[in-house]
Amino acid sequence: MGKVLGENTLIIQVFLPSMNSRKFIDTLSTMAKEKLKDYKYAIQDLRLVRRQTFSGEFFESGSWKYAHESRLEALRETILKQLSTLTET
């Protein structure tokens, strides 16, 4: 849970079984009608999430080393490749 500074806003992340998520959204809707101004929600499908930790090769002499510019360039190339694939169809 987090508070947005300067706003009357909270951000909350919850993990619910799929059978309870619809009831949760319905409850938020009821609260919005009665007490809340409004709300927004996003659904994250955890089956599609991939994670990877930084490997030990990036840790040296008690601190992390990271070649930001080369990684950023590789990311740019990947994005451009994906965009060109999308525009071809």
C-alpha cells in the first residue's frame, strides 16, 4: 500500500484468487457509489510474469556494476526490431 503525496489517493496491490476478484471489484464499485469519489484498477496476470535477478557477475568489490548504456542500447534495438515487425503486418 502506498500514499500518493499531495493527493487524496492510496495505491494498493492485492493478490486474490480469481474466484474472489470479481467480488472485490463489485465491492469497490459499491463503495464508490456510497463513499469513494472513484477508483481505478489494473489486473496483472501472474502467469505471464517473468523475473530474473542480477547475476553475481554484476557485483564487484561490494557494489553493483552495470553497463547501463550498453544495456539501454540493446533494449532500443529490441524495441525497434519489434516495432518494425508490427509495421510489416
